[in-house]
Amino acid sequence: MTNRIDDTDFHILTALTEDGRRSLRDIARTAGVSTPTVESRLRKMVDMGLIKKISPIIDASKITNGLFAVATANVEPSKLEETLNLLAKLPEVRNVFGMTGEHDVLFTVFASGLDELQSLMSSKISSIANLSSLTYNVVSKVVKDEPNVPLRPGLLVRLACDTCGQIIKSDPVTLLVGDRNRYFCCEVCLREYKEKYGGKLTKLMLEQASKEQSHSSK
């Protein structure tokens, strides 16, 4: 199994991007594969973290008693990761980006009005340690707001090893645990994972075998 988006993945993702309510059967017909294949590929892409969740996309321009703002700030390099995570925990903050260039951080905020926005910036956000040069601008018009990346076959998916946590730089070693795949950078990490979770893995394998036997007997 590779961490590269192939033609089948591309067609499935495109179908879901166009309409997340489409049934697996309908997606299978569009992609030219079987329904079980669509189900398996979707599970794989969720396991890989490529699909975070399937949820409604809210058009912010339709909200009449709310506003969006785009903010930038600077952070000490050694504190950047910590600061990004602190910003991400605030429910009013909708997107957080680390950047290069004049500013280190860019994030967007949704507030019920200007008073709430000013209060949020001067209290919650300004109180975050290591933030400096904080500025923000209210978004007056939304012309395009696409949450997804432009898809094409061949895109690589960044995976982290389930044992050592390092980014996997080649085709991953995989292990099916229950109905989910785990990913490893090498056979050594796979072996360490099996040694660490041997008892749990055996239990899951027995449960899965029992389910399959029960299903086949019906």
C-alpha cells in the first residue's frame, strides 16, 4: 500500500468534495469501482489522516450577525509550535498557519460582532505569551473560500510512523489492526509495535475472526 493518491482515490475524493452526502454506491458508479472498494479506500484515507472528517461547510457570508477577521503576529522561533497550538485551541479561531516572511503566524477569527472581536483580541489572544506585533483586519467580502486543496492523482500524503513518530519518507509498512490500518516507516518499528501491543492485537484478531465467521454463517 502506498501513500500516494491514485486515480481511484482521486475520483472518490472528488465525488465527496462535490457533495459529501453522496452514497457509497453512487460514488462507486462514478469512480468505476465496486462499493466495497469505495468503503475500503475511504477507510484507508481516514486512517492515513487525509480525510479528517466529513462535515457541512458553512458559508460565512450568509451569517448576518457575525464577522470574520484575518490576523497576523510574530513569535519567537523556539516558541512557534507551542503558540500555534494555543491559538488552535480557541473556539473563535478557525484557521491557524505558521509562515515565513514578515510575519510568523496567520490566523482567522469568527466573532459575533466588532465588540466581541476587539475583546477577543485584547484579552484571550493578546494574553498568549510570545505573541508580538499582533494586527488584524475585518473581512468585508468573501469571494472564494475553499477549504480543500486542488486534487490530482499522484499527490503524496504525509504519514507519521505509529511507533517512532517520524515522517515516513517512502512507501509505508502497514498492519491491519481491527478494521484500521497502522503505518510504520520500517520493519523494525512494526516489530516493536507488535511486541508492545501483542496482547491487544491478538484480542482484536480473534474478535475480527469471530465477526467474519458470524457474518458468513448468516
